[in-house]
Amino acid sequence: MSFAVVYKTHDPIAAEMIGDVLSQNGVAARVFGPRHAALMGVAQSIMELRIEVPFEQTKTACELIDAFFAAAPVAAHGTGA
């Protein structure tokens, strides 16, 4: 099975969130890269993470990632928004 990289980031939280969104929607996503660069004595901004999906699921994954970033932010609890 061949895989395609659908997203790259230096933010481990964003990588995990996007990986979870893809997985929850039936996409076999896998996150590669060091999530705890500080434990290696390296600044997180230096280490890149990538999300790969099976080639056949690339279009669905890209649509889900686009929707994730296009979604309106949720108002914080108690702000009255």
C-alpha cells in the first residue's frame, strides 16, 4: 500500500488533532515525526511532523483538512458568544 503526505507542521498538537479528525472520519491517517522534541534537547520549531494517508484516501483527507481549517472557532465557555 502506498501512502501520500497530506499535511506537514511543526506543531505537535495540530498534528495530533488533524490525525484524530481524519481517523474519526474513516481515514487511515498516521502521524510521523518527533512529538516531544524538547526531550531530545531540540526546539520544536526545528522538527517537522507529517501526516500520511493511503493514496486512495488522499482526496477525502485533503477535504477534511480544508474543512478543519475553514470551520469557525468555538466560543469559549462563559463568554456569551
